[in-house]
Amino acid sequence: MATALEQFASNLRFIRTARKLSRKKLAERADLDHGTVCLIERGLNHPRLGTVVALARGLEVPTAELVQHL
């Protein structure tokens, strides 16, 4: 069973690629550092709530969509 962090990273990657966004483009849209997005998506960084909200806005999805199945 995947950890919550692994599931979040998987959700993020799935939504980002479905929207045909690069990590760099998502970082720009979410006003985050590219490295931060990379680490989160690889499951190496625990995002804060504000970061999760920023990623959801950058992806133009409800925050709940990113945290599904955690």
C-alpha cells in the first residue's frame, strides 16, 4: 500500500501529465520553485498546505482532487 506522500505524488503527476504540463510550467503557474515541484512529485518532499493549494490552482483543479485516496 502506498504512503500518503506517494499517493499525493502519484495524483500530482497523473493530473499534470493529463493536462500536458511540464513540471517547469506547473511551477510557474503555481508560483513555486521548479525544484520544489520536482521533489514533491518524486515523493521526496512533504508539501505544506499552502503548497498543495498552490499546486491545485496551477493545475486548475479542486484541492480535493490532489488529495484523493490518501
